[in-house]
Amino acid sequence: MNYDVFYEILDYNKLHDRLDKIVHNPNNKFKVEECDDLGESSCGFPLKHYKIGKGKKHIIYFAGCHGNEIIGVDFITTLMHNLALGKGLFKNFKEDEYTIDFIPILNPEGFYTTTYALKSILNSSCKDLEKYCHDYFLAYKEDDLNVKNINDLLKDICKELNYLDKSEKIINKFWHYFKNYDYLTKNNILNYFKLYNVDHDKLRMILDDLIIKYFPSMNIPILKKHQMMLNNVSLNVIPSIDKNHQKLIDKLANIYKENLFPLSTLANFYANGNGVNLNDNNPYYYDIFKNRLEEEKDIYAKGRENNILISVKSPIGMPNYDMTKPFVYEKENVALFNFLTNLKNNNEYYLLFNCHGTGGLLYARCINNEEFSQKNIELANIYLDKIKEVYQKSNEDTIYNIMPKGNVITGVGDVLREEYPYAFLLELSKMGGNPIGPYGDKKNHYLTMVSNMEALMSILK
């Protein structure tokens, strides 16, 4: 397949070098235009905007909503490079009919924080980089499994003790109670359930069998291996290049000042500098979260990152910069919405891809807009058929799917799908483990890039 796919983890300098080379490449078949910035981030970093083509039908690609989903930024710039050169299927791109708008990073603060903190591994050889990222991917999966098994163990205990209706609160409090532990013992669990009015004699009788069911070695790990692998960082990772970087340094110092979070989270930073998760930053999820806060003083993330508090400014982030104040959209989201509204008002909006990191999924279904759902699914099937075709040509299976319909609007991706037809959220890589897990399999990385580029041309055709 005649495409250029880069195998590197972009940082601040590498990203801007790549963008500069794309714009000024003398071999470009299609002109790349650097447009006015869409706006700026909370620290003043520009929200860069580029376009290829001059048609009335605008197709928008944006990435980096979550700073740690660095493969999205990589994909968009790879797409720009190959489209500009007319590589592969892009030789047939109709520049008079379409304009492709590229917004490489919606959340530069989270992306720069993550990649600055990853600097120690960025300059590894290709072979060493792939191994390290694959080891991270395996640690990430192991942490996921351990959390699931502990949660299932606790659910079984609650079921046996007729406490199933309280199991969710018991599980949430359990993780907070033991958040500073590396391993658990049978006695830890027995002592924890002394907080509740349960039949402790029965618990003591059944506990060995329940532990062996999920942890045959009786060794119950609670430490986060994927966080420990990125533990060699400090708040000094951000250089004082300019006033925007200095603002970011100050904001990070404020977020980490009370030592609530492992410093390893600097290398896996979802939020922007205000400690806000840009995907959660919408009025629907704000209301859901606010209702939770009325019942729970402290809210932690789920799954492998359930040791990270999210009811304060954090690496994962809240829906609002201050949960005691009325909801406001962050500057980054305001800039995106303004851009899309202008296209829509001029009848130039056509299609949107909101690029995220991992899962191999296409979010196409709407929650309330059935008309848009049907249109989206029809196009999504064409897109995913092309993904599958590319993988099969390389004798690889693909697990790309359309995400099932949700029950409520929770993310900005959901908000966009309700208002705009063909507004897809794309989870790019089959490999799990943001930020670096997708780079743990070089061949899969190549197929991720190529299949999603060819899928674009498939749906345009």
C-alpha cells in the first residue's frame, strides 16, 4: 500500500516540525493551507487549523480532545501528509468538491503535558520503543483485569451476604479505603467489611473460596503497574519556552500541589490546564456529575484509574472548572462549536470525525435523533467494511465495531451527533492503553493509519 506512515511518538517539537514540512512540501499534489487559528486554549496555546481542498463540502477532522490520546494527533497529521501528496487512493481526491479541515489538537495543554512527560522514552530506537509500549499495553490490560476481578469478588461477597443492593457504594468506598495499598490480604477484606453490619462469621467461612475463584494464588494486587511504568517524571518536565508554557507550569503546580495524584499521571494527562475533561465538558454530564456530588463527597475514576480523584481539578478532569458554579464550556470547546456553527449556517458542513485513541470503535448512534442515527449507521458500515478489507489484505482480523446506543448524553461527541449528521467519534487503535499502548505493535499501528485513511476515501466515493 503506497502510504507514508510514521512510527514515532510526537512531542511539541516533532509535531510542529511535521506540520511545517507538510505545509511546505514542494511535492504536494494538493495545497495545504494554514488557516487562522480557531482560538486558543486556557493557557493561550493556539488551536491550529489547516485545510486541503476548496470545495463547499467540508469534512472536519479533530483530535486531542483528551491530551493523552496521542495517536489521534499522529493520525490526523499522517492523513494530512498523505492527502497532500496524493498517496494511494488520495490521488483521486476531488479538491474542487471537498475541503478537508484539520484541527490536529483540540487540547494542546494535555497533549504537551503527556508528551513532555514521556520524553525519556521518545528517543528510544524503534525496536526498544515498540517493546516498551507493548510492555505498557500488557501492564494496562493486567491492571484492568485485576480491577475487574476485585470488583467481581466484592459483588460475590455482597450477594452471599444479602448486600447486593449496596454493592456499588461498598465497591467505590473499598477502592478509596485501600488506594495507597500495593497488595491485599484476606484480613484486609475482613477488616474492611467490619464497617458494615454483615454476617462476619459467614464471610470468614466463604472468603477463601471466593478469593481463590478470582485470584488462585491468594495474591490480590491493587497497585497500578501501568502508572508505575511512567513513574520517573516530575513537575519539571514542562520547559519554560514562552508565557503559554509558563501558564501551563503554574496550572499543573496548582493541580498537583496537595499530592493527591501520582506524578506518573503527568504522562497520561486527559484534561486541559484547568483540570477539565473536554469531552465531559457539556451541560448534560455536568448535571449528572453534580447530582453524584450531592451523594458522594469524593468521586474517583473507574477501572484501572480508580485511584485518581475526579471531583477536583485533576489529570482526568471534571466537567466544569468549578462544580460549585454554573456550567460553562471551556475555550477549546467554544472555538470548535463556533467553527462548526459557521460551517452549518453557510451550508458547508458535511461530515465530522472526532478522533480518539483506543478501542477500534465508531460511535455513530444518536440517543435522541433517530433520523441522524440511521444516516450515520449506513455510512459507518461502509467505513468499517473498508477497515476490514485493509486488515484482511494483510491477513489480520479486525475488531472495529459500531458502538451500541447509549441511554443518556454524556460526552461532547454525543452532543455533536445530536446536532450534526455524520458526526462520528472514532476510537482509532485496536490496541488499548493510552497514551503509548497503540505503539506497542508496529504492524497494527500501520494498519490503523492506512485503514482509516482508505475508509475516508471509501465513504466519499
